[in-house]
Amino acid sequence: MPTTGTDRLTAIGARPIPEFDGVHDVWPRGERLRAVREAAAAYKERFKAQGQVRAVKSVDIAAAPYPVKYAFHDAVSVPSLPLISMINRMIVVQYDDFDGRARTLVFEPTVPDGSAEAPFYRNLQKVTDKVPGGKLLERTVLKYYAEPGDVLRRLGLTADDIDFCTFDHLHVQDPRMILGSTEVVDGESAPREPLFGGARMLVHERELATLRSLHPMQWAWYVDGGLGGVDPDKFVTFAGDVELGPGIALLWTPGHTDGNHSLVINTPDGVWVSSENGISLDNWQPELSRIPGVRRYHRDFGREICPNANTLEDSLDQYDSMVKEKTLADRCTADPRWLQILPSTELAPWKRFWPVVPTYVHGGISYGTVKGGRR
């Protein structure tokens, strides 16, 4: 008999989340938003009661350029500033699965060399190479902090300590860089070895299918050929919303991409959510934003979110998904006006981009002690 999605989840000590069954099919769309919000509120109560993760630590990887017009759905009224920088962060989470096994998950282990092969960034590089002052612009928007392997060593981990890795979606990601490949990547001399040993990648089935068959409207943001030579058994696919263990879930948040999902964790300070549906808290809470144009976007259109909109595979779905995230997230202990949402790739708070700087920054996340070895 073929392996079902539920069988795959059971094998890794995970399970589907019943509260969200059918909510993304509700019609009309106004009723769907209400259903998503109500389901998120119901799930949050059960999610928090189940327990917390053992430890979590975020570490910055790299900063890369991004058009301002995409970052806030063309709401920002600073035409003289075409690009800002976004900082990608890798998050390591340690938890127990529902069978009581200690697990380590790596969220967003971006390898910058792989991301540079996405057509959008390849074309942007061609532009900066040609224009006067292009190299200076490149130094202004690019910064490298650490490679994923460096992060593991810094935290006292080895590749064999990692059970799973995942990305909220596969824009500008090259799975060969993470999972290894039997083929030689262009520009290299030997097949790629896995970055995290035998770790498998958790990916929504729609996101993996997208990378296998790209639509022209999606092509610029994906690394075409990124699955070449990758062992299919290295993927654990799922549909809908799943919880990996007490205090950790991957919620399906479609819209930015069809298979987008968000990391949700329960900590001593309550629930945190991480995704790239927005690149700053200003996207989820535009009514509090000091970025020119964002609060006006909220007021003029009556929208409670302002999406990160480089691709709008379904803008209504993305709106609902960001409401889903807002409903799950708890209030920040340091400043209760703000939600505990940590963008997986965050607008850099650098003065050189003023006034397009985040109104509030959490600056990362850290709870407990990440431990190496089989715990």
C-alpha cells in the first residue's frame, strides 16, 4: 500500500491539526477569513496547553537586497530609496516529538551561494555590475554573518545532531546545498555532500510540487534545477497544518506561495510565530508603523495587514494567513503593543535606509540551552 500523509507524519512523531480542517475551502472569502481567525483562536488554546519546546536560538546568516516596492505592497512613499536589505536568520529548535523522542529542527538554513542563483538575484547582480557606483551599492546592501555550518559549531552542534530542516517556502533556496546531490552543481568540481548529515527536509507538498514545475510568474524567485540529483527520500512532505510535538507546529499559510508554512513555537514567554509573509512587524501591525505610507495603507484600505508582496500567488490567501499568524502570536513581554512575530527574513534596522526601518525589532529569539548529542 502507498504511504499516506498521515503515515509520514506518524513516522516522525508528528500529527495533523484538526482545528483547521476545511477552513481554507470556506466560501465566500469574507466567511473564510472569519473561519481562519476562529480556528486559529481555538487551536491556540490547545497548542499552549500541550507544553513548550526545550530550547530555541536564532542566529543571523546574511543580509541581501530587496526592492522597497515589494516589501510593503508598494505602500511606501519614499521613491528615492529603491532597495533595502533583509537579514535572513536561522532558528534552531529542540523539542520532544509526540512519541517522546528528542528532536532538533533547523528553520531557514539559507546558504547564500545557492540563493544567488535565483533569477531575480542573478539579474540584480548584472545590473549592479554595470551601473556607476554599483559595487558601492552592493557593499551597502550585502552583509555576511555566518554559514549554517558555522552556526551549528557555534551552538555546540554537529551535522548528525540535526533531525529535520525546513524553510517557510523555497523562494531563492537550493535544496542541493542542504540535502546534497549526486550531480555536480555548476561551478563546482564534485557532488555536494549533505549539510546536515541524514537530516530530512520538511516541506509542504504544494511547495515541493511548485519547484518541480515552475509557472512563468513564479520562475524568477526559485532556483530552477535545485532538485537535481537530490534523493527524494530526503523530503518529508505534508499537507495542511501539522504539529511536530508539544509546543511546535508548522501552520500552512498559503498566499505568498501556495505551499508557504509558518513556524509556531511555545516558550516561557508564550507563542512566537516566524515566517516571511512580512519582513517586519510593520507588515502585521501597520497601524503602529512609522514607515512612511504604511499606516496610510492601513487606514485608506481598511486592512489590518500590509503584505510582503514580491509574489502574489493569492493576495487574499496571504491576508488570511497573516491574520492566522497574528491570532496565534502572543504579545511581547518587553512592549505589549507588539506581537511575538519574528520575520524569518527581517528588514535591516540600518540608518542608511532611514526612514524605511522597522518601527520595532525583537532582535532574535533565545530560550533554554541548545545541547549537542542525542539528548
